[in-house]
Amino acid sequence: MHRTLRRLALAVAVTVTPLLATPGAGQSLLDRTPNLSGGWLGETGTLQFNFLHRFSVSAAPTRKVTNTPTFLLSYRLPFPVVVGFNYATSSDVVSSPPLPNEWEGFARYARFGGAVQLGYNQAAKSADAELTLGRRVGPVRLLAVGRFLSRGYGSDTTRYAIGGGATLRLHRWIALAGDLATLLDRRPGEKAAWGAALQLAIPYSPHTFSLQVTNTTTATLQGASRGANKVRGGFEFTIPFTLSRYFGRARRAGASATGAQPGTSVEMRAMAFAPQRIEVSAGATVEWANRDQLEHTITADDGSWDSGPIAAGATWRHTFAQPGTYAFHCTPHPFMTGAVIVK
């Protein structure tokens, strides 16, 4: 039986790989679904905190509301790896004996549209793994996953799960998402895991927010692979802390000390301008490239010129004809400042 299931999982992986493998980057909530990570990494030098809260209501007459939070804390390394952990209370991953507190430490590597996650679930005493593949087709992002649970739900049995999902971008700040996953050897009382969500980006901020409906309890690999009879509503809120904004400032300032040539390019990355100060000759054109996931502006402190919103991945140019010092900032993020020195 297990041999047949492994062959099925392998066949699914072989089938979807050429369809879904495309270059990818760190993702926000708008590019993933309630029960799939989407191969998400985040920005380099960013400490990520996600707060996922799900609620269920008991039957009449009590109609008691039970909440199940999952807290994620992770850090993106200088290479395409994120390390972190999930902590969940009121978990139902292990029911005999009941272990309501669930910890999952993990490391995720993402490259070329795919991601591999390895982790350990403390409650189930299980080494777990996930393979994620993703492909974008216009406003739609397709996802497929395969999961390996060495001690599924605290038993001595290895369990396998497969799943898929999609997000649909309706607007730069709004997306719809849905997913479906199932254990390959579902047992009585075990349901397929599903989730649906309205995903929202908070304009001009690094935060995203999700309103969800699902039948899963926690956001760990085991929690997101098995559904229950209860339907839960909830929300998720993402809070990135850009540490490089605080600890990398001295390095960036030092890097900007040398003079720049005409046509100098400045990057907006990790909520900062790099370099912050540049020197150019009169008549030079400076290009600003937005490498963040947020919109920024290039606005002169004296109001004499303004780029307007610059979308993620876009650029803007301005020519400086007269000598002088031109200070500028980002209007939505006024702590982002810089200057062009024209000789």
C-alpha cells in the first residue's frame, strides 16, 4: 500500500514540475493561500512575525467560541533560505495524549519557482518536509505541494500529503486565494484540508492581512494537511521588521562616500535608499530602481520635483542640470531620506 502511495506522489510531482517551475521571489500573503506557504522567503535581513488566529463555534445551546492562534517568527538569511518556527496553542495535531502546545522549527530554501522546507514538529516528534512548486500565469499564481511526515500526528506511521491552490490578483492590493490538500491514506474522521481567503495588502506599508475560512487548525505542515469537521473563520496579519534598515545604515553610508558618475542608479531596498548620498556632474541623469515590495516616491524636500508612486520593480529618472545639493525623501515612508550632490 505504501509503495503504491509513494509512486502516486512521485507521479504527481513529475507531472506538475514542468508546469509550475518558474523563477520566484519572496512572497506576501497576496501570493499564497491559507494552508500553503507558497515558497515564501521574505526580504533579506528581515525578521518576520506572522499572527494567524482561527476561531470555531460549538453547537447550540452553548455556542462557545474557541480560538486557535499560530505565531510564526522567522529570519531571512543573506542567501535564499529562511529559518524560523511556528508555535500554536489549542493544537489538535496530537490527541492521545492531548498536546495542545505545538512547536515546529523549520528551514526553507527557495529557487527557480520551487521551495524545499525541512522541519521538526515537537508535539508529534516528527521530522517533516514539504516540496512547493509555483507558477504565475497573468494575475493567477498556481501552487502545488507534496508533504512527508515521518511520524504523522504522533503515531509511528509515515504519512504523505499532496495539495494545490491558487491566488488571483484583483488589484495590486487585493487577491483571492484557495487551496485543497489531502493525506494520501486518510483514515476515518480525517477530512481533506481546504481554505479560502480574501488577501489584502495595507497600502504603502510592508504589512498584509488575510480574512480566512478553513477546516484546519494550525499552520504547521501537519496542521495544514488534515481537515476536521469544524469550519473555522479567522485572520492572518504579517509584520516584517527590516533589521537592515537599522543595522546596515553605517555600511550604506560608507558605501556612498565615493563619487558617482553620470547616470548613477540608486536602489530602494529594505525600506532605504542605497546609496543614500551620491555625487554627479551637472547634466547627469539619476535613476532610482524600486527593489522593494512596496511603492515608494522620490520627492524633493523643497517640493520642486516628485516622482509620484513608483511600483515595485519599476524605475524613475531625473536629470540634474544645476550644481547644488538636492535632498529628497519618500512621502509614504519619510524615514527614507537621501541626497544628490551635483558638482
